[in-house]
Amino acid sequence: MVRLTDDAANLLRRIQAGHSDADTLRVVTEAGELVVGKSATAAGDEVILHQGLPVLSISAEAAEMLAGSTIGIEQTGGGPILQVIPPVENSEAP
């Protein structure tokens, strides 16, 4: 299972609010790398909800790579970016 921080969920909701179609943000694997894009949710996807609304779909293969991780955000000079926090770091958090 992949977790999503409230800050990351709110960022994803803001990104999706700017689009009128039914597609959602989706994490897939491409050549062994994680890629975020916009597409329809597929059978077998892990769908993460925030306040009852889908904010992120993760393909089965990507979910396996991200198992136990948390998706958060990091504030940069250019604005917030998504950040994957591995399970080892999650277990050390208070």
C-alpha cells in the first residue's frame, strides 16, 4: 500500500482541478522508472482517495515498486514537487 500525505493530496487535487476531463493523475512504470501522467484508471490500479475523491491512481507494477512508501511534497524554489519517502524512512518518523 502507498500512503499520501495531506499536503501531497492537496497539491494533486489542485493540479486536477485545472482539468475538466475524467482522467486522473496516474503513476506507471516505463523502462523501470516511475512516471506520473494523466490517464484513465486501469483495472488493478491502486486508487488513493482524499476526502472521498480520487487524487492518484497507481498501476499495479508501480504500486509494487512503491509498496510501503509515502508520497509527500518537498518545497523548492520553483514550488512544491512530489517526493517518494521509502518505507525505511517512514518507520523512523515520529
